[in-house]
Amino acid sequence: MGKRVRDDGFVEYSGLYWTLALPQIVIPVILSIIAGLLVWASRRPGSGWFPLGLGPALGLAAWTLFEYAFHRWLLHHTQHRTLRELFWKRLHAEHHGYRRMEDPDHHAVHLFIAIPIVGVLVGLVGLSTSSAWGPAVLAGWLLGSALYEALHWLFHSRESQLRRVPSIRHLWEAHTVHHLQQISANYGFITMFWDRRFGTYQPLKMPRLERA
């Protein structure tokens, strides 16, 4: 489907199918779904500033734990054969095979994967909740997903002024450690909170990098 490994080891994608996995396509789609969820929440019983403000914050916090757990215990799972084949070998090992941070053709989670998952979550919220809280919390969870895609894209892009922002640079350096120094460290993307909590945080142990 328009996918090939280049001579330098990086994967190159082409064609309409892979266009639907470009971050600049995926992120706006996620943001539009978030907007729809907030509108839905505002029209449900009990809507107001409290659920519409706190709900997304709770969802975002839940996302940070999800991204850590999924990345650490599934994408990096190497013990159980089935899980190793499904998550590490099929979804993640190729990404870790790159010898430098800059990925010239970085792609996000494909819309053909993301949309069905979101559809199931929206359906569950619709069936199991009746107040504004359900859509509001899910909106926050999807906001975490959008932030993850944006940061991961930035981490593997060419040098950007955004990486000079201290908080973003700290996260980029942490992800650099994960890729180039210690694969069993720094599983978080939008926060190092859970890495610090679970003892997997490791700072960059070399002179500060100017470029990926």
C-alpha cells in the first residue's frame, strides 16, 4: 500500500491510503470530533461551566495514564508471544529501528484505526451516560490524543523553534533518551509525571542536543 523501506532505514509512504495517516490530516479530524463532543455535552442535562470545564481536564489526565500504560506494557511488550507479535513487532519495532530522531515521513495513527475506536467510545458514552459529563470527559481524552500526535510529530521532525520552549524541549529530550539511549525509560509523551511515579524517568545523559 505505498510503503517501502529506504536505503537509510527509514520508511517512506505514498498514496491516498497513507495520506489519511498524516498528522496534518489526523489532528484536525480529532479536533473536529472534540468540538462535536463539547457541543453534545452542552446540550445534555446538567451542562454548565463545571462539567464542561472539569470534564475535559479529567479526560486529559486519564489520557496521560493511558498513553504511559499502552506505550510501556503493550507497545513494548516482549514476554508473551501473541502480545509481542501484535504490538511490538507489528506496531512499534519498526519505529525504534531508526538510528536518529528525525523521521522524514512521520505518520500518525491511521484514521482507519482511530475512527472506529472513537466511534466505539462515543457509542459507549451515549449508551452508558445521560449527563454532560460523559461527552466532556471523552473530549478531554481525545484532546490528549491530539496533543500526543502533535508532540510526537514535533519530536521526530526537523529542528523547530517550538523545541526551544523549555517545557517542550524537556519532553523532546526525554523522548530522545527513549529512542537513542534507554528504550525502557520515558514512556510518556505529554508529561513525565507517570514516568517519575513509576520510576522509569531518565534525563538526557549527554550534552544538550541542538538538533534531532
